[in-house]
Amino acid sequence: MARIVSRQSIAVLVDYSGFALQEEDDAQVPVVYPEGRVELGTSFLVSHSMRVDVESAGHTHEALLTVEVWSGEPPIDTSEEWEERSEATITSPTGQLAVWVVAGPQEESIALGHAQATWRIRMYSVGREEVARLTDVEVPQGVERYLAHFWQVG
């Protein structure tokens, strides 16, 4: 049975309704975020080489991201009534992912634990309807929340 190997919580300063989880060594990433970003409203998660773009429901705000690295494929999370759920694959030569917004990389990175590996990510989101409403009038904090489960597939 799969178990949680590590857990991190990160405050993501979302801008322009999105962010990306991208190989920390951006010199290895063929197309660095936000280049090649798909039109808003297209998809919650979009895979690119060494990066996964995440579409937020709010333009500018602080979202909370919980990252869990698992020893194998985790069960579907039922702890919340998630508004979105999607899966993608990402390869990371360093085993570290940076969180990127249009303004650039954030300080805190995600430690996956293994270099030269390919990972499956299952991402969940809640608070989307509320953050969409609030970002029209303010810059909310912690309203939209994400849970990302990672497990190695190669």
C-alpha cells in the first residue's frame, strides 16, 4: 500500500490566473513558463516538457498548495469536495520543482526526493468559485487551495 513520503505547504502568489510547477533548473526546460501557456478556460492542468501549468480561478491572489510525495499511486483524495481534479506527468532531472508565476520563480521549491525521474501528479483544487468572485474586488489569501499528489512512474 502506498504511503506519504513527504509533505510540504507552499503559499503561491498567483498572477494572471495561473502558475506552473517546473523543473528547478530552468536552463533544462525547453519552454519556460509562461511561454506556450494555453488560453484561459482551456484546462485545469496542462503538461509541457518538464513543467505542468495550473489554471487558477482567480486573477491575482495567494493560494495554498499542499504537496505530498507518495511511495506509489495514492488513493483518490476524498477529504474535501474538490471542484477540480486532473492528472499530468512531469520529468525532473534534479528532483526539485520550482513554482513559477508570470512574474518569475518563487523562493520555495518542491523536493520530490529523486533526481532523473518521471512523476505522475494528481492535482485537486477547492475554493475556486469563491476566489473568482473575490479577486474582482480584492486580493484574497488562502481561499483557493490545491493538493498535489506526486508518485514516481519512471
